[in-house]
Amino acid sequence: MTPISTPLAPAAIGPYSQAMVHGGLCWCSGQIALDPATGAVVEGGVAEQTRRVLANLDAVLLAAGSEREHVLRTTVYLREMADFAAMNTEYAAYFGSTHPARATVAVAGLPKDVRVEIDCVAAVSPPPASVGPR
């Protein structure tokens, strides 16, 4: 197992890793709408927060050797199901023609009172074989 940590995503705010890679999969912890440079929650509604969450996931996936096109499954946690349409618009733009499996649930509360949190599982490409003489 390999823990993943990148300064391009918010530092973990508890005893967990941003992600773990094992068996060809990257298991990303839930990301919330924190600006990694300031540690502050981004201003705006669920659309702005969803964009930040997905940017944070991008950073973790890249650090793990993966990318959004390799995401297999996500879980979206919403503070209010009334935010579904706005979140879904941003989510659809982020994933484009890639449509990972997904569960979306409304929860009683999220860290730092954010409106959305998203975690994911993605495939990790093996490192390229070395090229050249042995």
C-alpha cells in the first residue's frame, strides 16, 4: 500500500491519507471545498464548491498516477438534496463523456459546514517499462 500526499490538494484534517494506492487502484478520501493554498472554504454555493472539490480530486489523482478518465466510482455527499442539480451540472462538465458509477446521498452535516464532499476510486496505470539496453 502506498499513501498519497500532495500539497496541490488540502492536507488531511484528521488521521487519514489523501489517498491510498493498492492493487492497481487509487482510493481517494473525500475532498471538500478547501483551497489548498489557504485552507479556507471557497466562497459561493454548491456549484463553486463542487468545482473546487473536483479540482482537489484531480490533484490527488495525478499525484497517485491516475486521472479523472480512470475514475471507476464516486460517492457524492450533499448537505441538501436540493443542491443536486447544481452539483450534477459541474460533475457532468468535469467528467465529460466518462461516466463512472456513482452514489449520491444527502447527509446531516459535512466537515467545516461545506455543501458537498466527493470521494472516488480510480484505476492507476502501471509505470512505463524502462526503455533501452539492460
